[in-house]
Amino acid sequence: MFHLQSLRLHYFKNYQVAQLNLCPEVNCFVGNNGAGKTNILDAIYYFAFTKSYFGNNDAQQIKQGESDYFFIEVQVEKGSVTENVSIAYKVGAKKTVKINNNEHQKLGDHIGLYPLVMIAPNDILLIIEGSEERRKFIDGFIAQCDKAYLFNLLAYNRILDQRNKLLKKCAELGNTDHTLLQTYNEQLVQYGTSIYQTRKQFTSQFVPVFQEYYQLISGGSESVFIDYLSDLTAQPYTDLLAQQQATDLAAMRTTKGTHKDDWVFYIKGQLLKKMGSQGQQKSFIIALKLAQYSYLKQQTGLAPLLLLDDIFEKLDEQRLQTLLSMIAHHDFGQIFITDTHIQRLQAVFETMPQVAVKFFNVQLGTISDI
Amino acid sequence: MNYPSVLIEEAVNELSKFPGVGKKSAMRMVLHLLKQKEHEGIKLGEAIIKLRTQIQYCERCGNVSDSSRCNICANPKRDQQLICVVEDLRDVIAIENTNQFTGTYHIIGGLISPMNGVGPDTLNIASLLLRVQQEQTQEVIMALSATMEGDTTVFYISKKLKDAGVRVSTISRGIAIGGELEYADEITLGRSIALRVPYQHS
């Protein structure tokens, strides 16, 4: 088990200085829209992944016009030891991540140390957007518990960039260096095949967990399925690259491979994107995230932090009740919730006195205990 | 920065082109030169001119040299049938300092990276292939960086040498001597286990 004891922010998003002492169980941030509730969650997300949940670049995380740096400091209680994690970023300088004042040599070493799952309104993009969103989600997910996968992914992308550049050069010169192309092919095959196998194995382990959570959330018996689609399913990557050689040279990029993989979501045998109702899509997302939570917990042996952004606004009564009863049963580790209505939240938690909860009032860049 | 003299400005601009040297360091160097006796500065200038005009590169391996063959290639005590492929002069110096290597070198001058406009044709790879063929080399040792580009280059050269009847090896990668396992990164450690070597009594 681990939980955050305190959080300190300097010049992060709309906070000049903020200092919070956190509750080990449930923390609720209440305030109007635009007050900065989600920024608190983003700071916690940043602490775990050293980047923003919303894909902003680091300079955009700084309080605009008042500083050229931001700073996040978190006290983490992990079993009987306390760890001090600090992340500092200054415009034009390297981002530093320190645990107990020891700097990480590589930022990649930090990811996965503090597992975290965030559920936010724009998660719906996972369903409606293109395959890149789903690859990003799954890759980030697997990388949290498999370092070798992250390495293979980075290596693959690097080789892919080099190969595409070579294909472009071949077209410009009208002359193909077949030995070099073959060299890149073999390197792509090495990393790509390994990525394919990890994704395939991961999907087969993850889908049953997901299906269980979907039944729980929807309370129904609709069948759901996630299918992993890859060019590598039909034939080995080596053959695929050989077969696509002429096409690749003409297109000046690599047209097939694991960088085109996708996951397709089905409900009752039909495409969720097209045929699923809004409610079904929401249930799908929540089930996906809760299954992620359970999978990470099993893989890492730690109960991940759970961040719920504006969840009461977006969920209907039935799904909400399921989620709340899981909270009441202590299925999760430390939880962070944002909402606009204090009464609503207080009423919910009055029904579960066994759960420790703390409320924070968020008003334009200041946070106070309630 | 404003300079009191065009001459100083010119010198600062030239010096600040060095890696790791900014305008301020360059200014310090210029002032230092002016403070010293005139002949000190002239000596430096002449050394630089001589360096640029008289330096030669070994026609065989590409190492810097005072004549057409470098000291290593001209040394009969070195195993001329053994070639160690390195990226640049710094690697030659590093390997020479180990006192473990008695063969010769071949400096290819970079690593293949189309993203940075470096292809096999811009490196001294063709001369290596020719050399292996002509000299009936026994073994080529690849001593290139353990990066993606290093891997690609090793891969490429070994492909080109496949039919040359020469043994191709690469330097081993793994746990640093004196390093503790718990501090090794997971990728290095994982690969060290996968590519473990039979234990030998030395």
C-alpha cells in the first residue's frame, strides 16, 4: 500500500503556492468551474508520469506570466517508509525528478513507481478518435508494469523514423540502398515482433477482466469484446515488409507494422463507436479504467491512486452507485475526486461512515480545508 | 555584446564556434591572449595553421597521422590482420589506453542515421570493405556505441562483410566491472541474463 501524505505546488497551472495535507482514503476537491480542481489532479498525474494528462507541454504547466518554473513536491508513505518526490521544471532547462533528493538518471525510471488510474470526461476520445488514442492508452498502460516493453517501443519508433527518412532519401536520389533498407527491416522485425507478442498476450489477459467489470457497471448481460488488430496477425513481419517493399518505396513511409495496430471495441457483436448508445459508451470507458485499475494492482502489488475528474456530472445514477459501492467496500487505494456541488458529495459520503474523507474548497488558485 | 574593437569581435566570434565555448569564455580567452607576450599568441596561431594544413589522415585506417601511414598501421608488432571498427579518434584513444588491443583500427567517422543525413556513403565504410578484401583480414571487431544508430551500423557492416570470409565480432555489453547488480538498469541486466556467457577460468 502507498498513499500521498501531502502535496505542495509552486507556480503549477493556476496555483502560485498551494500546500495540502491529504487524507489516506478519499480526498474531494469542490469548487466552481475554472477554479482549478482538475489542475490538482493533473499535478498528481504529473507526479506519477512526469507529464500532463492533457498532453500539454511542460511550459504550458507553468502559471502564466508569473514565473518561468514550476515545482511539485509530494510526500509519499509507502509501508513504513516516507519518500519525498520532487519534480522541477524551468524553461530552457532539463526537467528534474528526485526521490529523497536522488535524481533519476532517466525519466523512464520514474514511470511505474507510483501506479495511477485517472478517469476524466475526455476519455470518450478513446472510443471516438482514431487508433493513435488507443495505442497511447494501451502502451502507457503496459509500460507502467513492463519496462522492457517501453524500451522496445522506443527502439521501434526510432528505427521506424530512420527507415522512413531512408525511404524518402531513396526517392529523392532515385536510388535504393537495399542493404541498409534490409538492415532496418530486420531491426523493425526484432522490436515489432516483440511488441506484437506483448500486446497480444496483454489483450488476452486483460479482456476477461474488462468483461467482468463491464457486467458489474452496466448491471446487465450485454456481451462486450475488445479485439486486437495487427498487420502481424496474418503473416510474419519479415514477409510483410518484403511484400510491402515496393509500396513503401512509393509511399516514402512504412505502410505496415505494429505502429498501425488498433483495438476495436464491440458491444453485442457490433461496433461500439457506431452502434453503442452514449450510456453504453460511458459504461465501456468506466469498465476499461476499472479493469486497468485491477490489472495494475495485480501486476504491481500496489493499489494505484484513483483520480476521478467530474465523475458525478458525467455518470448516471446506476453506474455511479456501482462505483460508490466499490469505494465503500475499500476496493481502491487513495482516491481523489473533483465536483462542483459540495452538498452532493457530502450526502454521498454520509452514507459510508467507514470511509475516511476530507473535503477541500477550491477557489481561483487557493485551496482550503473544509 | 558590444566590442571596443572589430579585431576583438572577430576573434571572439571565431573562438565561440568551439563546442562548449560561449561568447563570455571566448572573450576571456581573447583578453588572456592580449595580456600575454606577443609571441605567445603568434605561437598559438602558427600551431593552429600547421595543424590545419599539415595534418594527414592515415590512408589505410583514417586515423590522424604525421605521415601517410599512422603509427599503429606502421607498427610491425601489431596484428595487421585484426581490425577494430570505431566511430572516431576519441574511441581509438580510449581503446589504446586499455593496453588490451594489439590489432589495427578503422575509423568510419560516424554512425548511420538518415534522420541526420548520414548514410553509409558518407562514412568510411567502402574503404573498410575494400581493405578487408585486399588484406585478407582475419577478424573485424565492431566497437561502436550501444545506441540504436550504433546497432544499425554494426548490422549494416556485418551484412556487407557476410561473403568476405572474415570473422565479425562485437564488443560485449552488460554489467560494468565493479558495478552492483541492483544499480544496473533493467534492460542491460535483462540482456546480460539472456546473453550470458560460459564461465571461464582465466
